[in-house]
Amino acid sequence: MNPGFARRLVLVQSVAISLLLLGIVLAGTLIAFGVYAHAQQAQLDETIADVAAYVDAHGPPATARELADAVATRFFRPDVDIVMLDEHRRVEIRSRTPDSSRRRLSLVAVDDVARTSSPSSRPPPPPAARLAIAAASFFGLNWAHGKYGSVDVIVRPDDRVFSATIARFVPGILLAVLFSVVLGIVLARLLAREALRPLDDVTKALERFADGDLSPQPIPADSKQQLGALAVAYNGAIAQMADAFAERDEANAAMQQFIMDAGHQLRTPLTVIRGFIGILRRGDLREPHDRERILETMNRQSLLMGTMIDRLMLLDRWEHSTSDARPIDVSQLVEDVVTPISEAAAPRHVRLDVAPGALAAIDPSELGHAVTNLLDNALKYTGGSVDVRVRQSPAQVEIEVADEGPGMAPRELAHAFDRFYRGETRRNVEGSGLGLSIAKAAVERARGTLRVQSGPAGTRFTIALPPSRTASLERPVEVTTT
């Protein structure tokens, strides 16, 4: 991952988190300042109320100095200033020091000064105090005022006490600001590291792939995170890749096994043909009819090879194409396929029991291959009768081919549909070992199933096809077998 991107992400998150924390600090500061201003205003209102109560009890004062003497001894608070004005004097009552524990008072009288232009004997407050007073006025802190006879009374916060109180909180606020910035940077680094962890993991995994290590190694992922979804997608991709590798290995193993089996099956007739060709070339014939016998054997072996190649090509074509399944009359097709075969196998009885009107969706040619191969398999391995039945139920259409042969051993039954597989008891019977594989492939292309049951009393193959309501009017294609 690009380090510059990580730094920019940390910077952006640091600014965002720091601003959020600073906003919280500012909000807390404003709330505390507002509470303090509200308390100050309540104190001013209480003081002016006490002055009003005194005047009501003792009558209006004659001069500002007279009222100031009474207020200074009874109602004065060290953190407020009280200004009293009459026609001739302005009297300020205030604490000599902002320390509220020292309650020494100063009464300053300014004679013969007009009410509107009387300067204060007190020095002007510093800019910070004026700023604090202005900010407090925004939160509702206003001077309290009352007029009693000829005397005006103004109660206001003491600038020095107010600014000193505010100043005591400034270091804490600055420390909170600094803490917010530092905490914002720390949290941003932690969050960025956690957020970018899936991206780092995926990057390292891809770099490992680029170095040639293709072993799938899933990484921890949380789909609730945006970048976590990337890790989830990566895990899904490598799972698909692992499945693809497994399928590739399985396909390669199957191909190698197929090549070995096909080579073994084709080697036998080729060896026979090449041997007989050598005999014919040398003219090594002991009897006159040996020539015809050799030619007949060579012809039979060549036909066997041709049949095997045709069946392999058929299976390959089915693996790379879709089935042309359509609704057909299965009863009619089975009857058309079985009848000529049963007539050709006259010494053995083939019993056909077909329920009319059994309809299913399948390619007629493929079903013909399946039924033909099952019937041919039954006739090869039994000397008795073969029963072919067609039954229909609401759930499926079934085709059964049962013989009275010796049956298959459990090990043979497990590999009955494998290509080129022929059990120990069947190696002397002529065949390619592909008939049952073709039958199974044809049925599965129609989304059906082919089951086998075998025992000492014989073997039964059952084709189960999904039913259909309508059938095609086309006649099933003719299927030939060897």
C-alpha cells in the first residue's frame, strides 16, 4: 500500500477527530461559561432586590452617599460593583482587591459631576475583562438597575473578580485543547491502521501470489467495514480459485485415467490385428480356412475399435453441449427401441410391459442410447429372460430393465458407471465398458437419475425422468448398437 495514502488518511482523520473533540471542549466551555454568567446575573438581581427591600423598609434615601453607607454594611458582595448616583455625587462600592476573602471596602465620592458624564475613580478594566464581560452579556448577563427617590442604583459584576475567575479556567481549557489534538492524532492512527488492515492483508496476499505462492490462504475479514468487504471479496475469489484448482486437478487426473484406460482398451484389438497382419504377411497359415477366420477376427476387432471411438466421441460431444430435451411419449419410444432387439435375440425372451401414455422431457436419441445400452448389457450377462417395464406416476416416469443374470459384486456395483470399468466376471464378454456410462450421461442430461440394484437373482437398472404433460408428435430416432 502507498505510504503517502496512509499518511493523508491519518492527517484527514486527525483533523476530523481533533475538530470533533475541540467542538466537545468548546461546547462544554460555553455551557460552563453560560452557567457562571447565569449565576452572576442571579447575584446581581438578588443584590438589587436587597437594596429595594431596604429602601422599602427605611424610606427613600436623601443622597447617594447615605444609601451607599447602608448598602456597604449590609448587602455588599465582593464580586460585584454597586454604583449610586444622585444629582451631585457618584459613589462606587467595590472590593479593594479581587480576593473575596478580604472584605475591605472603598467608598469613592466624586462631587459636582453630572450624572451622564461622571467618570469612575476606578481604572478601566483590561481588554480581556471587557471581552469576558461582552461574552457574558451574550449569555444574558446584564447590569441590574433601580431608582429610589433621587438616587439611581446600578449593580454590575466586578471586572477584576470576573476576569480573574475566567483566567483561572484558561489553563484548563488550553490543556483540554492540547489533549484533544493529541488524542485526535492517536485515535486517527489507530483507526487508520484498523481500517487499512484488510487492504494491507490483501496487498500482501497478492504480492505473495505475484512471487509464485498460489496456495489459498484466507485472511480475516469483517463485511461490515468498507475495506472489510474487499477482504471478503478476496476470500471469495481465492475460494473460487481453490475450487477451480481442485476441478483442474480432478479433470487432469480424470483425463490421465481416461487416456490410460482408452489406451489399454484400444491396445488389445490393435495387438490382435497387428499379430494377424504379421501372420498373413508371412503366409504362415496351417489350414485353408485359417485365412477366413483371421479376417473375421480382424473385422470384429476393428468394429469393436470403431464402436469404442464412436462412443468416446459421443460422450465428449455430450460434455460440451446441451441436451435437446423435449416432451416425448416414452412408452412409444421404448417399444420402438426394444422390439427389434428382442426379435434379434430370439433364443432369450425379452418381456416388454409398457404403460401407454408415459410422457417425459428428454432427447429421443439420448433416451434411445440409454435404453439400448441397458438392454444390450442385460442380454450380454444373462442367459435367462430380460424384463423391460415403463411406469408413470405423478412424480416421475420410470423405465426398468431387469435381468436374471448372476448379478454384480458390491465392488463392481460401486464402479458400474465408470468408463471402461469391467468387473472380473465380465472381462471375457465382448464390449467396450462404455455402455453404462453413456446410459447414465444420457439420463442425467435430461435431469433424471439412473439407479442400479444387483444381487444373486439378477440386476435391475431404473431410469427416473421428470414427467411432462404434452408429447412431441415426432417419431423417435432409430438407435443402432453393436
